[in-house]
Amino acid sequence: MGYAQLVIGPAGSGKSTYCSSLYEHCETIGRTMHVVNLDPAAEIFNYPVAMDIRELVSLEDVMEELKLGPNGGLMYCMEYLEDSLHDWVDEELENYRDDDYLIFDCPGQIELFTHVPVLKNFVEHLKQKNFNVCVVYLLDSQFITDVTKFISGCMSSLAAMIQLELPHVNILSKMDLLQDKSNIDDYLNPEPRTLLAELNERMGPQYAKLNKALIEMVGEYGMVNFIPINLRKEKSIQYVLSQIDVCIQFGEDADVKIRDDDEDFGDDGPDL
């Protein structure tokens, strides 16, 4: 049984930084993890690249040869990856053991994980190869400044959840760059009535029923929840990784080891 994280989210949400920080954390604690680049436009990496889509297809070459723009070229590259599942992808996966842990660093075009089937077919192929896969959806915490942006982020995450049909962990990234963390607290543990009141203040009265339906889905039914991560704090990374490990059932057969310097995260995770 192999294990995998599919790291997705809007462009600029910190996916590659998350991958490199997670890799460094696992290096520190003596845990093996391999990071895979699925972005054909990527150029600079802060982690060793275990597999690289650019060895299969390059965005620069596609744009030059097919006269496509950046977005069209990237979609072509990802569809080319989909067509190569039983060739290049299978050959690359043969380099890893059944119990290896892979992190797939994905492009930031949201259509890839909201309404086109490329990534869905990719993860279905991983599952056929006996991988337990978890989606890690990153949203920039600096984007969450009011209720309308929070709801927008929730809807984007929910669209990915519906499209990919996988265990899903939502993360608020770049918490270390946030000057005032108090504004985030209301959205980590949202109170439905407060959110609805704020949303009704910002939207016209004709949207009252829609606002109520959105808040019920997000707040009362708990469809979307976010975990904050501060990449400058090892305990924060460790907490997020533990949540993901539970989703993909990693280490269920391993002996539990408790160190003297372990800290209690509490119900809300580590201090940020």
C-alpha cells in the first residue's frame, strides 16, 4: 500500500512552499517522503524532485510549437499527462516501493480540480496502483479578510471535494505572514448566525435565501473546515501532517512512540 498527497489550490496559495517545508520536516524526523512536480511551468524547486512532469512535456515547448497561451498550453500538458498514465506515469511509479509516500505538487489553475477530469483520472489511476490518496487544498490566509472571501474559498474547496471524491484536508497557508491573526479566528470555528448576519450586511436583500443556504452548508453542516499552518513552527507542520496521515491511514500498523518533548496540541491544534 502506497500513500500520496495531492496538493492543490489557487495560484500563489503556497503549494510548493508547503511541499518543501513538509519534505524538510520529514527529513528532520527521519521519515522518507518523495515530492513529485506536476506543474509543467515550474522552474525553481526548494526540494529534490522525485518525478518531474517536465521530463514528459514542457509548457514552454508546447506554447512554442502549438502557438498556445500559458493557460491553454498548461491544459494541453495536463491532458498529455492523462494520456500517458499507462506509459510514463507507470514507469516512474515502478521506482517506488509499495509503502512509499509521495506528495504531488500540482499547478494552480483551478479548473484542473473543479470541472475538468484530468486530476480525477490521475488519482483514480493512483488508487488502481494501490495508493491511498488524500487531497490537500491550500488557501492563502491573507485572502480571508471578510465573510464573502471566506465563502468564496469554501465554495472553491467544495467544488474540488465534489470533483475529486477523495479524503480532503483544507489548510489556511501563510499564517506566518499574517500580521493580525485575530481576524482569522472567526473563520476557523465559524458561528453560523454571525456569518449569516455579516453576509446579509454585504449582500442585497434578494440574496437572503441564497446566503442562508450557503451558511447552513458551510457552518451548520460542517462541509468545509480549515486547519491553519505556520511553516515556521515544526509543531504546526507536525499537527497538519498527523491529520493527513489519519485520512490516508498511514502508520496504522506502526508502534506508537511518545517523546518526552512532545507537546499537547489540544483541540484546536498547535499555537500559531
